[in-house]
Amino acid sequence: MKLLRPSSLDELDGGVPLAGGTEVVPLLRDGLLAADVLVDVGAVVPAGIDGTRVGAGTTLAAIAADAQVPAALREACTLAASPQLRNMGTVAGNLLQATRCWYWRLDYPCRLHGGDRCHARDGEHREHAIFANDFCASAHPSDVAAALLALDAAVHTNRRAFPIAELYRLPTEDDRRTTTLEVGELILELEVPAADSSCYLKAMDRKRWAFPLVGVAAARIGGTARVALAGVAPVPWLLEGSLDDATPLPGTAYKLEIAKALHRRALTTLG
Amino acid sequence: MARLIRTEKEVEGRYEEVWLLVDEDSLDRWPAGPLTVVGRAAARLDGPARARGEATFTADVRLPGMLHAAVLRSPFARARLRRLDLDAARTAPGVRAVVGPDELGGLTRECGFEGAPVAAVCADTYEQARSALADARVEWDVLEPLLDADEAVSRGELLSTREYERGDVARGLAEADSVVESTYRTQSVLHNALETHQSVCRWVGDTLEVYTSTQYVWGVRAEVAEAFHLPADRVRVVCEYMGGGFGAKNGAGDYTLVAAELARRAGRPVRCALTRREEHLCAGNRNATVQRLVAGARADGTLTALAGDYVNAVGFSGWTAMTEGPMQMLYACPNVRTATYGAKLNLPPMKAFRAPGFVEGTFGLECLLDELAAKLDLDPLELRRRNHTAADPRDERSYSSKHLAECYRRAERHWQRRHDVRARSTESVKRGVGMASQIWFGGGGPPSYAWVRVGADARATVVTATQDIGTGTRTTLAQIAAEELGFPLDRVSVTLGDTAHGPYSTLSAGSSTTPSMGPAARAAAADAKRQILDLATQRYGGELRIEHGELVAGDGTRRPLDELLGLLGEGQILGTGARGPNPTGLEVLTFGVQVAEVAVDVETGEVSVERIAAIHDVGRVINPLAASSQVEGGIIQGIGHTLSEQRLVDPADGRVLTRTLDAYKLPTIADVPEIVCELIDVPDEQLTNLGSKGLGEPPIVPVAAAIANAIRDATGADVRSLPITRGEMLLALAEAREREKREAPAAV
């Protein structure tokens, strides 16, 4: 395996991008990601916060500590992972992390891996989805994505700009991917609008350092309140209808109850 | 004088009748309470070495020319090897030796659990060894696994069955004013020692050196000697420091045999170390249980009957821990019946885990007692007091000592807090207090030996081939020897952890290291002191004693000890000591009580443990600092067991799903409540020259029940299944609401 350290975007030529490494390294070690060439993008992806613009290479720790950032995003960063991981992990890496579904992580021939069934639906699925879980019941683990979705952030890549909702897609029979990034496309920056008020509430299996069982982000910008959830669907989930539209599995019914409680509390916090 | 006795030996509730070589224990007892060194807080003597990274753990052992082993394991819960071609592995880059099934005990073609070892290779690097295994051609006949413990019982797939009865349970239930019946479930949890299971083996001539992370260097020596048909003296086992065991490192383990055999074949040292993923797969676990329990009592709370059917989901092999122990032993109930089934399943084998059986059984029994208290409208602490027993209810044997009543008395001020705690409840967060009693073994026993060497520098070294599982054994033994010798603590050191350097010691399991080794260390120190004082009398005349490292004559004259000992030159004084027998006919047990305070968010199911007060009776406390560390560690591990830890397997194929530390949720420091530790610290006058029992296990025993009972106090919900995840908590709350609706008086 080769490690390249390009100094400008023009030098990019294939390979697997590596920033904080907190997701890529474990995936490589477990054989879930194959890479002949790793590309350290630290020097070519912007880091730092300037008003509403957040560099893709900014660490979660830096975002958590910056008062310019809306509360929902700060709180999502604070509640994500452990201090060590937040010091290494970048915001774009966090958006692009894979599910923690144990069947996927153990390389079961599941639908996300191109197979013909979802092992979690019939198996152990207490951490799994309550929305859009018919084809694949995996849950998306990003706290940060839920916050950015509620804040209606925009993603700037080396090729285009689009609302963060368009970064994700539900896996289908024909296409099992959960993101829309093209090969060679890199997230460079996020545009995070200021919110009148926002918050992120998270339920975990322990007090700290766990992926969300349910995370609820809420933001009020102008007259509009948006709510998005983490840990409830194969992708970060923008709540457009009612939580009662959820389709929990037998082992995830409790998540709906938590989601409702956190949703109520988040709206109260928004005021 | 040494003599042979026929006696009952107990390790973690398993008894066997054995011949034992014992020495008499004729020392005077020390007075109760803190002495000069013993009973006073001492920082770990090896703390700086550990902090500086100078302490050598097995994971640090790097021998010249050392190779690295990787093990081919069954990827299926139940499968038969149809074909195994290791030729490609044999010729892969860096590979130095290969061993297959039928060539080494422990490696197998008939795999009864995922992770069962099949073959192994060693190579210049671990990565080469792993990659060579990936080249092996393996074909399997995959068979249907048996995964459900109740189904195993109904099919008769049992590793063992135990039945027990005293009195007449039917009559006891008939006499009861109130009967409660509940089913409790506990999950499988993993030891997760910081240092994974591992060994480094090297052949030196015809002697085998084994560096290993173990709780029992002598046990590993015996097992390895037998496996390789060697006289025991040709196996040397070394464990200078170890990164935890919790019961999972009592035996040699297949990794040790693999390293030894590959080292023999390759002619070079070999390291075989489990990865964290292998550790989660097949390094042992606390088995799951199902407990169907009944209790009956009179209106005043007097127990009339207890009965339990216990199913232990042991796994493919292992032993059936004494889950029924607390029901038989904790209370004065005349009518008790238990049946315990050890289910044989296609799951990784259990291994002892910090008070095996009693942790699980105490959860069931002590929750049942609180359900009974609620039904009888009695105070739970009072209910326990009313059923206190002065003698072992199984056979009326007396206890060597028991201060459970005093534990209850001291628990009162923590128990009284419940009114204030409950009053701090809000609409969404309910608070409550719960308690549970603790009973467990922990008396230790012979044989165990120590030597104390004193040189011309007036320093003493305790030499013994015990091991420090991590509890601070070096410091404890040094304190005991220093106290007996009259030396300051900084003049005593301890060497341990090497079967070639020092006498035999028992295993560090069953809370036994201090009660087994401590008396031997004291006896050896006393022997050395006798010799020193004998020399002192020859040199100065009259009777002398040693205080604070000085010789004190009858008239009060003080002389530095090195004035006398300096005369030794290169000579040494060697004291020897042995652990005496346990008191004949008496039951040696540990007792305690814990009071937990919790906050339950009834909308999100979040349980927060806010405070646990732990009061334990373990005889004399040698080092209060090390003791409180054991209490804190046991409680934290217990909180993980109660709230967040569970090893999950796929219900269809039996493969382990929680293999990494993000999926398997140990508590973090943020989950740790305020812990209040109180030890009774009254020496057991019947037990050895120290009167000390063990403390490694007692603190974890009552944690789950105390928390579950606090949750009931806070919310009225019965949680009967561990871990109490948010899902479990919300389910219990919903059931409680349903019950309330059902039982509410009809509207008028």
C-alpha cells in the first residue's frame, strides 16, 4: 500500500482519500475497504471556520469549541466519539462514515455488500433503523450529518455544490451506495447557515463515546423549523412527515419512543 | 511441622476433597485495626515502574529471533472440517512453521463454536502469519448450531445437572402468606482484560520457557508439562506483570500450546497473542442464565420457601457455575429447592468471571426479595434483617466470622437517603434507592509458600512464585512482611511471577491471593525475624525486638539494624513460611451490602447510577487504598454488566456480532457514579495468622440487583433482564403502566 501526500488538488489522481483516519484505517484493517493507494488530503482540503464556511478538514474538536458555529452542530460534535477521536476526525470524514451495522462490519453478504438479504432484519437489530428499513435496516451513525441536515447546510466539492440532503441516497437493488459522491470527488467545504436557534439531543448506550441510538437535531431559521435524525435510517434522516410514519422492527420499537421524546424536547428547546 | 491432611478445598464455589500438605500456623494474632504498616494506605510499590512503562507485561516480551503466530479458527458455530490444505501457507513468505489439527491437543476438526482453533502458523511478522492463513484452502461441512439454552435443556444437551433440596418447599409455600414468582435473565458478558490472552514460548535446551499473562503460573506449568510430556521442572513459567484476567486466565489456553509447539518446530521463540477481536470471540465469557424463581414468606417477612430452576448457557465446554449459591446460602430459609442445568451449546465456552454464578444468582435472588418486600409492604432492608442467618443454612455449620448484620447497620445511613433522593424526582426523571446483599467465598487456602531473605543491607525481599493479577499483591505482601519484621515498608521488596524463582503459590482466583499468600509471607517474615533476633541476642545479649528498622533492647536502647546485619557480609538470613490450614468444620465466607441511587429518564429509558455505597466484610484489611480500588473496580465492572455490556450472537448462525469495543459497550469514566467504600475491617479470629479474606470479587456481586431494585423504587417498574438497556427500561416502564391500569380500582 502506498501513501501519497499531494500538495495541490491538481495532483489528485485516484486512490482512497485519508484525513483523520479514524474510519478509513479500521475499514482497511478489517478488509472492508481495499486501497492500493492512500491519499493524505490534509494539505489540499481546507480546515478551519470562517463565519458560515467550515473547511471539510476541520476536526470535530475544533468545531465543538467555536462559538461561530450553530449550537446543533457544536453539540453534535461534542457528543460524537471520544476526545481522542474528535481531535483526529474531520467533519467531512464524519459525514462519509459507513454504518456500524455489525453484519456489514463482519462482511456478511448483506444487501449493502451487494447480497440478496438484510441479515439484521431477521437477526440482532437493536441498533438498527426505524425508517426506510425495508431493503436494508442499517442505521447511519453520523451525529454531525443530522445537525447539518437540520441546518440545511450546503456541500462544496471540487466539482459542484449541493444541499447536504443530496449527499445521501438510500441503497437500492440496482445501486447499493449510500452517498452520491463521484469517483475522485472530494468535499472541500460546508456552508452552514446561521440559525435563530438550534440543538442536538442524543441517546446512547452509555454516557459518552457511543454512536447514536437516536440523535435528534432541530434548527429554526426564519420561520421554518427543520428536524433531522441520526441512527434511525440507512442515511441521515430529514423528518418531513410524522414520526408515526416510522416502520420500526421488533427490536427497534424502543427507538421510536426515544425519538418522540427527544423530538418534543428539541422543539421545546428551539422555542 | 508439615503434615498431610484430608480436607475440602474450595475455588469459586467448586469443592473437592483433597489431600493437602499443610504447615501449622502458630503465630500470635495481630490486634485488630491499623498497625504500623498493615491496615494503612500504601501506594503501589510498582506504581512508578508501571507508570514509566518499565514493568514487563507479556505483551512487552520481545525475545531475540521471536516469531509471531496466527491461529486459523472456525468461522462457523458448528462445522466439520472436510478438507484443509496448509501447503500454500507452509510456503508463504516469512512462514517458519505450521501446525494442524491432530498434531496438537486443542486444535480440532470438529468445531463446536465460532473461533474454535483449527491450525496455526508462525512467521517473521504477524501480518505474514495472518496472510499465510488466508492462503490455506479450507472446506467445511456446516452443521445446524444449537444456540438456545432452554432448548438444550429440553433436548438433554447438558454438560451437568445439579439438584439440591432442604426441607419441604411445597409445605413452605403452603405456609406462606405471600408468594412471588419471577423469571430473571442475565446476558453473556466478556472479561475484556486490557492485556489480551497471550504467551511467548522459547525452548532452551530441553527446557520450555513460557512467558504468559496468567492468574496461575503453577497451573500453566502443570498443563504445559502434561501436554508436552515433560517433567514439570523442565517448564518455567514467567508472569512478571499482567494486564488483568478476571477469571479468564486461570489455565494455559490453546494460545500457549500453539506458541510452544510452533517454537519447537521452528527452533525459535514464538509469540501467540490474541487480537481484541479474538478476545471477544473465544477467550471466555460470563455465560448467560435464565432463572425461574419462587419465594414464599409469612406476613412478617420470614421466608418459608425458596425455589429456583437455573439454566446456565455454558457454551460448548466449561463448567456450571453456582448460580443457585446465593439462594441456598444467603438467608435462613428452612425449605429450599434448586435445580441447575449446564446447557451445552454451539457458543464459545464460558470461563470463570469475577464471582462466577454468584453475580448472576444474586441478581435473581435479590430482585425477587425486593418484589416480595413490595408485596408484603415491608422495608427491603428490614426483610433481609429478618432472614439473617447465624449459621450456614445448608448444614448449620458455623461461620469462621460473619459481620453481615453490622454491614446492614452501617448501610442504614445510606438507605435513609432514599426519602430525599425520591423527593428530587421530576416529571420525567424519577429517582430511587435500592439495595442488595452479598455473599461469596474468598477464604483462600493452602498450599502456598513464601521466603523472606534479609541481607547485610538490612533490606528484606519476599520471594514467592505467586502472580499479581493486578490487585497490588507486591505491595500487600511487602506490607505484611514489613509489619512482622518491624521494618519500614521502603526496606521490603517482593519478587514474584516466576516458577523458577520462588516457592509454590495458589492461583489468583476466587479472591484468594491475599488470604492464601499473606499468611505465608507473614510466617516467612516471622521466621526471618526469629533468626535476626537470635543473632541479636548472641551479639548484644538479652531479649531484643525490632521496631521501625531498629533493634530495641529491653532497657530501651536502640541500635540501627544494619549494625548487626552488617556482620552478615555476603551471608543471608532466609526465613520460610507456609499457609496454614483453614479452620476445620467452619464455613469461611465474605459478606456485604450495597446501596445504589439511580435516576431514570422515564421518557428516554436512560438509567443513570448516581451513587453506590458499598459495605463489605472481608476480615482484616491490609491496604485500604488497594482495597478501595478493588471496590471501585468491581462496581464499575458491575455497572457495565448491569446497563450496557452484552455479547450478541446471530440467532440463526451463532456467530459473535459484538467483536469490537464500539459494538461491545464497556462503561467509560462518564458512567462512574460516586462510590462510597466502607470495610468492616474486623479480623477473622478463626482464619490464619492474618484474619484476612479476599476482596477481588465481593464488590461486583450485588451491583446489578442493587441498581435494579433502585430502578423499581424510582419507577415501580420491574426490570428482570440484563442489561437494562433503554429498550429494556422502556419495556419495563410500559408493563408497569399496564399493570397499574389493570390494578387500579374501577372508577366509581
